[in-house]
Amino acid sequence: MRSLKAGDFVGVWRISREIDDRKSKVRGELLGSAELTLRGDRELDYHETGELRLGENAPVDASRGYRWVFEGQKVAVSFTDGRDFHAFVPAGHANGTDHPCGSDLYRVEYDFTGWPEWRAIWTVKGPRKDYTSVTVYTRG
């Protein structure tokens, strides 16, 4: 599979996220959208909004944003304030780089084999967190 370019991601994506929080023994889901906007020829602004449900709790509005910078064969992802988050190769089935957050470790795996549908699978473990989050992206 060819490596995807910044322009391939531009637009609105429907997102469906399943969360299995083993630490608090709660399952959850987020339904919403992610909009990726081109900034220059190799950068994207990622903005996600949705409704998050955790267990039997009332749903809450959720949002987050990132900056994606395409550098050669990889994408460097940072938080909106510029702090580094992780990097990945936008092709096939690929592991991203790990992201330590205090004593917790975030590991990500991307799956582009069903493009234009794609997935991001996060596994988070540590003294404060123990969960898996699987997000499926489909064109909006």
C-alpha cells in the first residue's frame, strides 16, 4: 500500500470510538466527527468533537485537537500547544511511537489496510490508567 499524503486526510470523518477501561471496569463510546484541515502542503489541523458515554453516566460533550506534520514517510503529531505527542507512518498496518505521560505509557497502532476506512488503537497502561481505545474513521 502506498503511503498516504496530507491531502488524502482532508475533510470530515465520522468517528466511532470504543473504550474498555479495565481500571475502573467501565466501557464507553464516543460518536462524533473529526475534521482535518490542510495548513500549507504538508500540515493538517485535526479537530475532533463528539458525545462521550462512559458506563451508565450521562453523556458529555468531548473535543480535542492536534497538529499533524508530514515529514518524509512519517507524520509527527503534536498537541495544539506544540508539545510532541507521537509519530506514525500513514500506510498499511503500523505501530506509532510510544508516548509516556507521567508513569503511564500510551501505545498506538494504526490500520490503513481498509482505506478509506482506517483505525487508531490505543493501549494505555500504568499506575493511573489501564484502557484500550479503538477509533474507526469513515468518510463523513
